[in-house]
Amino acid sequence: MAYRGVDLILCPYHVGKQDQGVGNGPRAILDAGIREVIESHGISFSTTTIDPVNDFEGEIGRSFELLRRIAAAVKAARASRSFPIVLAGNCNSSVGVFAGLTAGAVPHGELGIIWHDAHDDYHNPDTLESGYFDAMGVSMLTGESWKGLTSSIPGFQPMRKDRVVFCGVRDVSDSYAKALQSILGQLEAPRRAIVHWDLDSLDSGSCGKANRFAASGGLTGDDLQGIAAMLPKTIIPEALTLASFDPSCSERGGAVIAGISVKSISKLLQVMAEEGQLLRT
């Protein structure tokens, strides 16, 4: 079944606080011309903005309410046969994307994720030393942390660990490098997958620092565009998440990273249309 268009789902928050830190990334990508690029491909699109969650208690309460709302927005997008592109602050947003897809559009056991990131995001509350809440997205996704709250996200069931594919990971402690082997040793490349682009997967030298946790090395802009061109030929993309981009951490307000993001989204949509996965008007 081909998608009829794209739904841009905007979640401009960092642990529930609007337009702070990585919550500024979605606006920077919009300002770099993503709407114009989608139109240039002859693809129809709509825009959905996740409402503020100020009434919820603390960063944990706010963050999980955002995940519930992302899940609802993704489910609605797929019900209208739109391809969800989630421009988010925090990378754990893909937990909500996963729940939204498995709540209606994609059988749970068939869906995986291709997780582009400088970090593994596989921490849990017992091992996390930095206190950075957003370092636990993968363990949430696989049902190994925050089980009570992830169960409050409509449609959520843990993803099989052998459906998590890492790309660009390089800033990992020795202990967690061993933990990752439990995933990598069981890997089964999924046929249907969420594409997750944490933008600190990009090389901080040639592209700029995507956020304050950016690490040296990583993907170039050409690498990410090449990946975007390759993916629709090897998998069925079910959704795209971009996250963890704080424009204030890079020179020129992150213009290089925003431009790479737009070009890479453009390439993904172009090849999806060529492969018959996405309809042009």
C-alpha cells in the first residue's frame, strides 16, 4: 500500500519544555525549507503540532504525555495513509512513534527500527549516571526500563531486541559496549522499520555539533543522504523520526545540520516515490 502523502508531526520540546535546547531543532528544520522540498516532489502534506504539556508534573510526567500524544498523532496519520515524519526534540520520541504504528498500521512482530545515533541510548534508571532522561530511549523501546509508564502509551508493546539496528554509534562506555552485544548478536534485519535519525550521528567536525553530547567521527552529510537513498530499496519505511538537534550548539545556528536534514529527507521521499511507496499528486 502506497502512502498518499506526508504528515509532518512537530514535537518541539525538550523533556516537555517547549522551544528549549533540542526542542529548537524542529523549528530549525522547518526554517531550512522542508515544506518547500516536500511540495517540490509533488507530494501532498499536512502538519500536526503536539500541544504543550505544561500541566503535567516534572520532566518524566511531561515526557510520557508527549509520547502518548505522538502515538495518537502517528496512528491518525497512518489511518489517513500518510507517512509520518516526526520532527522532535528528544530521541525517545520514537517510542511513541512505535506505539502509534503498532496500535493500528503495522503488526507488532514485523516492525523494527534503524537507529542512527552517536550513542546507544540503552541505559536504564539503575545504570544512568549522567541523569539525562533521554539516554534511555532504546531500553524503553525494548521493554527494559520504565515499564509502568511505557504501558500507559496506547498501543505500546516492547519491540524485539533483534529488530533494533544501530548505525553510527561510537560514544559508548566499555560496560555498555558489552551490553550492546546482547542486541547485535541476535540481530535480524527488519523488513518494515521506523527510520530514526538522531542528528548527533553526524560528524561533529564536518557538520557541526548537533547537541552538547555530540561526539567526533560519525556520518557525513553525503553518508546520510546515501543512507536515505538506500533504505527504501531494502526496507519499507513506516515512519521517520529526527531528533536531538540543538541549533545553538553549532556555528551559524546549526544551518549546516538543518540543511543536511532537509536534503536527506528529500532524498528519502524521492526514492520512496520512485519505489512506489509514496504517491505524487
